[in-house]
Amino acid sequence: MAWLLLILSGLLETVWAIALDASRGFTRLWPSVIFLVAMVLSMVGLSLALKSIPVGTGYAVWVGIGAVGTATVGMVWLGEAVSVAKICCLLLIISGIVGLRVLE
């Protein structure tokens, strides 16, 4: 259950990062509200997951999921540049996340 919560919290990190960008410096109401709600839920989920997952592993997985998710959204929906090198780097992060889970 802790791992599921950690994964969901990592996905919420992606939501708050995208909402933060969309808020344009907190000048737009709804993206700012989405940012705040997603950030709080992401942090709460992370803190609950860390009750049974070591902090180093949990934090690395949480950040990795958020980073991969945010970069993917940027490339797929926001028109950011896509390259083989970027995709390879994201795959390396994913392999690290899987490795941390397997070794846990």
C-alpha cells in the first residue's frame, strides 16, 4: 500500500509542477488552486509512504516519478523539444526507480 501511495504522490508532483507553470507566477486562480491542492496531497502521501519506506528510497522514487511525468507532459502536450537523448535519460530515471523498488 505504501508503494501505491508513493506512486500516486509522485504523479501528483507532476500535476503540481504543471499547474505551477500554468499559474504564471500565481496570477491565475485555478492553476494556482490546483497547484496548492496537488502539492499538499503529494506531500501528505509522501509522508505517509515514508512511514514504511526508507526516506532515501522513497524520496528518490517520488522525485523520479515527478521528474519523468513532468518532462513527459512537457514533451507530449506542451510542445517541448523531444530528442533521443532526453528519452534515454528519462528511461535511465525509470530504470533507477524500478531498481530501487526491486532492491527495497
